[in-house]
Amino acid sequence: MKKLMAALIAGTLCLALFGCSLSEKNTSDPTTVVVSIGDEKADLAAFKALYDNYLPYMQYYGQDPLSSAAALESFQDWILDSLTNDLVTRYQAKEAGFKLTDEQEEELKKQTDEEIKTVYDRLMKYAEQSFADDPDTSVETYFDGLVNSESEYYTGVALGWEDYKAYYEEQARDAYIVKAYKEFVCREFEPTEADVRSWYESAYAADKANYEDSPEKYRKDEELYETSFGVIEGAYPITYVPDGYSRMMHIIVTPEGELSDEYVQKLDRMEELKAEYGELAFSDALSGEASHAQRLQAILDEYSGLKSETDTEFDSFVAGARNKIYMAYGELEEGKPFAEVMLKYTEDERVVGRDGTGGCEAFREKGELISTVHNGPGDWSETIKSEFAKLVKGTYSKVFMDGGSYHIIYYASDEKAGVVGMDSIYDDIKSICLDGVQGSQWEALLEEWKNDPELKVNMDLVRSVGVGDLKENDERADK
């Protein structure tokens, strides 16, 4: 349920939670309304729940709201503003006659049912644990008590399970409407060409300075853009390419399973034998006598036996992968395009995805970045770089082994150094600018809506939350 209350701030049902309890220092009725507009309202219980949830979060990150009276007021204002933003959004949605689509209703129901089940399972687990500790009280009684306590924390009133579930569903709907109405309104906001150009020019200045100073960073940043744009924050189109990069297509096949523990133990024993043989042979060479000849022969015999056994196990272990990589090599030798053979045989999930889905389109079409000049984080191994350095553009390597896998690599092209034209990445830049434009225009709308004279705030109640905590914090600091 704490996750749901946090949704009033974020407009989503997501928050990393901390354990908390309703403060007893403020004796006001928890159902007292803190902020309202029309039929939309938030009470003191909701305000306190957000206060309790976010206080340790802020303190953990070094922004303690209890460090001063001014810091506490700022924190109170932030919570109030977050609650108010959601209230005025729901109010405006209702005034506009906004309704969820059938698809949205279905998504909301599925989401809510899953979360209610999680709440139920959690409370029932605690009830069963309490029953195990003290079976004189039934599991149902423990469960009802937990529901009463948790619902009172969030609503100010002790509720039974069915009423608490109905409250949860109502809060989930409210949070979903905030998100859906924002998306609906923001469809009208579009970035201008000037917005796109401004972003591009700013990014180009930063990229040029960054990659001229640290060209080894380019591979990781460009591949983050190619694999994760629109998915991971920080993945954005790169506007400047440093010298020294090429594109490589790559077929990798890895043996299935693992070599046995006995295999590893035999390898360890072989290393011990090699070390012992070296010491004894060196001793005999220094003395000019063959005093260790018998032991040296025994070492050789044992080593040879172990090597035969490990070679047999290894050959069996890699047989399937070896056959597969040589089938791929055979098709290349027949003249089939490398990209076609790669998509058929490679096991690189970054390229082909998993179970037929995912993978990076740029890697499939252009290849992955490689440099024999720059060494960056998460770079290719020295073996692969060495094999690539032997190739000329348009040629592929022999089969080789590296890191326990078989590889064939292909020199696809050289990455053109210098400026990346805005037109080639225009749509992606526009989508980035869209987030910014929608964000700024949405914030402007919220400020306009919050000027509505219908909006009522009990500021005395807002300022009362946390005062006791601040006083205790000051008293501890004075000791």
C-alpha cells in the first residue's frame, strides 16, 4: 500500500519503500482535509503517509528535512505540491469529461488485481507467522488486525479487508487517471525545429569536446544509444565520431554446459606437475647429475595420462559448438553474405536477441564497433582485436577460440569520423525534445490550474506535520 500512496507523487505505482508508522505527535483527526478542489481531496493521513515514506529517503541522500525549520517547510511544500498536482489533474479530467478507454480499463484492472493480491499475500504471510508464534489467536484474527492497522495508517479509519480493498482500487484508479490524462493532454505538445536544432548544437559541442579528449568512451556511448535508446535514461544520439573506429560483424558459438569438476582438478594437478618438473630438472642441470631422473619420468607419465584424459573430455565438450561454427564457416566459404550467416548461427544475444525477439538492429545491419587504437570500458579482448587487425575491409577471419567460445569476425566498414549530420538523427532528437517540451508545458498547465480559486489548502495543518520530529532532532543535536 505504501507503493500506492507514492503514486500520488509520481503518477505511477512505483516506490522503494521504508518501514514507517503513523506519528502520534500530531493529534489532529487524520481524516481532516489538507487540500481540496471540487470533489477531489487529500486528507492528513495521506499527507503523513507521504511524509513518513519520503523522510528516510531524503535523509539517506543527504537532504535531511529535519536539519532546520526552513528545510522542513520546503519538504512540506514539496509534498503539498505533489498532492495538489494530482488533485487538480483529476479535477480537470473530470471537468473535461475525460474517460479511460476500454484498453486502459483492462490494463488498470489487471494492474490493480495484481497489486491487491500482493498486499493480501503479504498481510496473510505476517498473520500466519504470528499464528505460528502464538496459536491461541486465529490466523483470521491476526489478518483482520493487520488490515485494520494498515488501513488506519493510510485512511485514518480502521477498515475491514473488503473496504480496504475498495479503497485501494479507488486510489489505484485515481493514480491511473492522473497518468492517462497527462498523456492525453500532452499529445498536443510538439517540439519545434528550433528546439531540435538547439538540442543538436548543444549536444555536438559537448560530444566533440568529450570524444576529442577521451575517444575511448565513444564505443560504449554509441552502442548504448543503438541498443537502448528510448529504454534507458542516458541513451541518446551521438553527434560526433572520433577517429579510429570500425564496424565488425561477429559469429560466436559457445559450448553448452560445463566441464566437470574432475576436469578442473586434473588441470590443477597438471600445473603442479609442471612446476615440480621444472624445479627438479633445474636442480639436476645445476648439479650435473640425473639424481631425479626416475621422478621426472614419473611426472611425465602422469602428466601425459592427465592430458589425454582432459583432451578427450574437452573435445567431447566442445564438439557440438565446433561443428556449428564450422558449418557457419563452410557457408561463408560458399560465398553467402556474412550478415546472413551471422543471423543464422551466432549466439550473441546483443545481435539476435533471445528466443527470436530483441537484439540490436544496428548490430545486425552495420556490425558492432571496434577499435585497435582505443581501449575503453567493456572492450573487446586482445585476442579479438588482434584477429581483427589481420583483416582488410570486406574479409573475415578463420575460426578461432577466445574466452571458451568459437569466433569468426568480419571487417564490415570504417566508422566515418567527424560530425554526424542532424538530419540522420532528427527523429530521435525530436523524441528527446518532445519529453522536454511536454514536461515544461505540462508544468505550466499545472501552475495555471493551481491558481483556481476553488483550490483550498489547510496550511496550518500542513505546517504541523513534522514539527515534533524537528524538535526531537534539535534536542538530540544539543546533547
